[in-house]
Amino acid sequence: RGVERALCGGPSVRTLHYIETLAGDTSIGHATAYCRAAEALADMRPLARSEAIRAIAAELEPIANHVGDLGAMAGDVGFLPTMSYCGRIRGDALNLTAMICGNRFGRGVLRVGGVGYDLDDATTAEMLRRLDALERDATSAIELLFGAPSVLARFEGTGAVPEELARRIGLVGPAARASGIPRDVRNEFPYGFYQFTQAPVCTWPTGDCFARAYVRWLEIKQSLALVGEYLRSLPAGPTTQPLKPLRADSIAVSLTEGWRGEICHVALTGADGRFAAYKVVDPSFHNWFGLALALREQQISDFPLCNKSFNLSYCGHDL
């Protein structure tokens, strides 16, 4: 698509738009990686309140996508109650993000040096109310899924990627954690608000479709708890600061944990302090081969379930 080429010569008014649409369902994850790379090159450190709002948006993104994936996996095995409920619950999670910035995918939340929107007391209280309702509904719909013997019979043992193989091919994110690998940038290289509040990494040892589904559910519950904690303890203070020029002839590497896994952005500036080169590694780059290996010796009818259990991004791969 020529996105990386289009980023050269920036930053410009279009740069953040390009970043937020690298992989449309990971706008927050990629925007976070970009902003941290640009801030490193500009010797800027985001203020505490903006870091908290970034973390809230970052945790809402996996809630929406994991709920949607569990609904899709339920549909692939013909379990319609959870499939139907999760479509609506995913919308509720997206609407929480829209309460921050007016966009359900979180476009416009992040800005270099801070965030584009603040949260007042009334919005925070309403978000907490909706978060509690979302947790109740998600628990009802998803526990129903894992309590159905017919679902477990299709999930367990299907599309397994053992831990040793997952390590050899470099799986990241929930796919790696579902193979028992505690790999999470938020814990290995803490950044932003995660430097002050960390949660245990959710893993499962079996590496099959059940594990990739169940790790998602564990992470939904963890993210719900983190969003509630962050909303209740928002630091006071400003959310923006004046921009600074990027250092010339410099390089910055930014790692962020997106909902699919590790996101890496590399920014290189020339003598004019503009981007001479920009490279993005979406987590799908690491995990496509994992899907291929999961499908070895599987029946053709298992493909939709295995495919949804990874839910990789064509868009994030075609840069």
C-alpha cells in the first residue's frame, strides 16, 4: 500500500492518519508506538494524565477485539447464543472508546506529547457505569461458551502449536501466550503507565484453539479491571505540551503491546530532522507462519476456526 514510503519526509499533518490506519482495528496500538518513537526523537516525555488516558484507550482496544473474536469463534462452531451476544458487546466496548474521542476505533486519542482529548468527571463516571454493565454481559455470554461440551469438543486439540515450536518461529501476543510463552511487551519492556501498574501475563499451555480462545477471555477480564483502576485513579494535570523538533541524524525504536501482540516502529531521521526512513512490524508478521503450522494435518473444516483463533491482519502485513 506504500504506507511506509508515504511516512518518509514527515512528520506532517497526514502522518498520524497514516499510522492510525496501518491496521484499522489496531489504531491505538500503532499510534502509541509511533508517538513514543517521535517523543524519543524529540526528547519529550508525556505527562502523567495523558499516559493514563493512553492506557485506558489501549486496554479498551483488546476488550473490543477479543470479544469480537470469541463471538466469531462461537459462530464457526455453530454456537449461536455467544456469537449473537458478542457482536453487541463488542459494540459496547467500541462505544466506550468513542466516549473518549468520538471515534469508535480511537482515532484522534493520541497525539505526540500527550492526547487529543481529556476526560471530565461526568464522562469518567458514565464510563465506569458502562464498564460494569459490559463486564456482566461479557461474563454471561462468554462463560456460556466455555461451559458448552459441544464447543469444547471442537476447540480442544484443534490447531495446536506446541510451546517449543511457538518459540522457534517467534510467535507473539495471545497466540504465544496460548502456547505457554509469557511474552508481553508491557511486562518485558514497561512503558507509559505500565511502568507503575503491571498485571500478570495470562498464559495457557496447550497451544490449541481452546487456549487461544481462553487466553482472550483471561485478557478481557484483566483489561476490564485495568480500565476501571485507571479511570478511578486518573492523575490531575494537563494532557498536552508544546511540540519539539525531532533530532537530526538519529534513530528510535519503539515497542508496544497491541491486542495481537508486539508492535515495533523504527524511525530514522535525516540531516533535516525529518523521517528519512520508517519501518513498521505488525504482530501479524510474526504470527502468519503460526497459523500455517496450526493447520498441519487438520481437516479442511477446521480452517475457519483456526483462522479466527489467530485473527491476523492482512492490512497490517501489507505496508
